[in-house]
Amino acid sequence: MSDFDFFSVSDVDRARAMAHAQTAAAAAADIPDISSDTPLRPIQRVAVIGAGTMGGGIAMSLANMGIPVTLLDASATGLENGLKRVQDNYAITVKRGKLTSSEMDQRLSLIVGSLEMAEVKDADMVIEAVFEDMGLKQGLFRQLDALCKPSAILATNTSGLDVDQIAAVTSRPQDVVGAHFFSPANVMRLLEVVRGAQTAPDVIATLMDLGRRMGKISVLARIYPGFIGNALFRNYTREAHFLVEDGAMPYEVDAALKKFGYAMGIFAVHDMAGNDVGYQTRKAQMATRPTDRRWNDLILKLCDLGRLGQKTGKGWYRYEAGDRTPHRDPQVEQFIAEESARMGFPRRTMSESEIVKRCLYGMINEGAKLLEHRIAIRPSDIDITYLTGYGFPAHQGGPMFMADRIGLDKVLADIERLHAEYGFWWQPAPLLQQLVREGRCFNDLEH
């Protein structure tokens, strides 16, 4: 494997990475087939459906820019808890001196709770932020289609579902769009705007502009499982899990990723979010998923052992009462070693470089597939998505920027070796192979 140094970045490369991030943020607003002077739909009132953490954060983002919001929920308790969470979040901001009490009161006055779906009738935009379930979302959009005024934009905050399937249950697919906010939505700076097959240009332009006015980077994606961000993230997490099955321990993977520049390693992130996130969905998929490839099920077995993460005091790590610091746990490390043996994977020592390479190159290869299929408009859109929404180290410039820095020929050579060794998931992206054949780099696709 190539000997690229992932851990030391020169001042020149650091400056280039920072300049690239600025250019990428500006470029993301440019959509080749939508004119910059496209008339925008007026957004003077918004309804947000779902008063959970995500819905409340979206409501705050809108109130922060002076837009009145109706926050709807199906349950009185859910609505009450959601409104209290919003109030508590603002109170923390006041306590930190970043907001005055009068500003807090003004913003809170713009957010009104309701249990009545009919309240969406005056909204210029409705943003649905309910549980990630296709049937549930389609049911809601049927209601919205009947209740909303003809000019309303109907947005779904899905993190990976097919927006066209949601649009298909309405009589106005041109008004349906994906608005993938990142949690907490009042803090995170990324908004993935997801373009359906029939989404109208002015709907896209209006949502892109709304994100900008919220202080976010709006990035356009087409429909694909996970869109841009979660599509790459799947490869990152899957490879991290395979590394653990192949010989690394969670603390070794996390240490290498932190040395590369991430604020947290992936296993510490899992423990913080809860290892049971998506548990039921993944369990249900096991019966019908393809059998021609390797799957990472270790996290499901961890859940079966009650190791859900910080909330249970043990996950990939163990935690002391009242302390979020991850500590190595001999029990889980023994469990991992036993599972590797049971699955027939001989464990071997993993270098820091190999750990980072496998996590990073999986993302790069997937990014090339997104570009080939026009899911992402340009490589820098992938980079800015990762820099603003997924904690990719700013001084590294993003996965596609890094690929160019390493050299696409070297990246492809390693991916081909990994494909020969590990099979299905490392199938080289045809676009990556083409660029290497032509002696080009990802930056050549920017214009």
C-alpha cells in the first residue's frame, strides 16, 4: 500500500484546504440548469410537523430569521416537550451571553404549537420532520396535499428515503422537495436540498436561498440512498466496523481517526448517539438482504448484550457514572476477538495509516460513484457536505480534495488491492478508473 502521510499537513496544504472550503461553499449555490435570477416563492409563514429534537431545531432556525412557525405534533405530550426543549435551548443561549432575554422572547413568540393539521393551510412551506418511515411520511403528504394552499412548498426532512416515492402520493410532485437538516438543526450549518424527478426549479431555488438566509450551506443532491452525506458515511462506518472484525480494537480505530483530525472517533460517536439507532430497521432487513457480500452486524449483537452506549454506561467503551469519557473495556474487547474467530476472520495488527486509508478511501470511491451518476453536481459539493455536516477535518479539505492531494493513481491502486482482498464493497468506481486513465483529477470536474 502507498505510504502517504495522513497525519502531517504542511502549512501550504492547510492553507489550500481552507481556501478550497471557501470556494466550495460559494460554488454549492451555483446550480447549472437553474438561473440565479429565478423568481423565489415568498416564505412568510412555515409549518413544521414533528416537535422532536429535529423539528424543534428547524423551528428555531426559522424563528431566528424572523419567520413565524407553527410547530405541529400528533401528541399533546410530544408538543409540550418539544416547546419546552426549544425554550430551554434559547435559555442556554441567553445564559452564554449570545442572546438577550428580549431577543429570546421575540423568537419564542414566533413559534406557536398546535395539534391540528388544518393549521398548515396558511403556510408557504411545510417541513415534515417525523420518524424515518416511508408509510408514515406518505400518509402525511397525502394530508398536506389536501390541506395546503396551491403555492405551498412541501418539504420532507428525510435523511435518505426516496423523495419521489413521497411526492408520488400527492397531486403536486413539482412542489415536493427534500430538506435534509442536520441535528441539532439550530446549530448545524449544512442543509442537503434533495431534488426529485419533478421538483420545480423555483422550489429548489427558494429552499437553497432559505438555507443561505438561515446561515447554512445549502448543497443540492439528487435521489440516492443517503443522498450525498449519508451515502459516504455508510462506507466510512462500515469499513470502521470491518477493521474491528479484522484485528483493530475500537480505541485503536478512534485514536487513528482523531490523529487524522476528527474531533471524535466513530465508535465514541456510536456510543454517544446510541448503538440502537436504526436497530429495528437493520434487524428487519437481515432476512432479505443480499448474501454475496459481507455485512457489519457487530453493533446489533452489542445491542443484544445491552451495550447501547453512554445511556447504559457501556457500549464500545465503558463509562463512569456522570462522566462521558470513554474507557477501554476488556469485556467488549474479548467479545470482539471471540466474534472474529467465530466468523473466521484471522485478526492482525492494523497500522494507523491503514485504518485511516480504509475509512477514507471507501468515502472517496463512493464519492466518485455519486459524481458519475450526477447525484452530486461537483466534487467540492461532496467536500463541503463533509466539512460542514460530518466533522471532516477542516485542514484536510474534504475527501475528494484529499484524493487529489494523494494522487488518484495511488488511491485507485489501493482500492483495487482492497477489492482483490475484500470483495464487493471495494468495487472501483468507473469514474475513478476513467480519471486515472486520462491523467485527470477530481478538481478537473469542477467546471
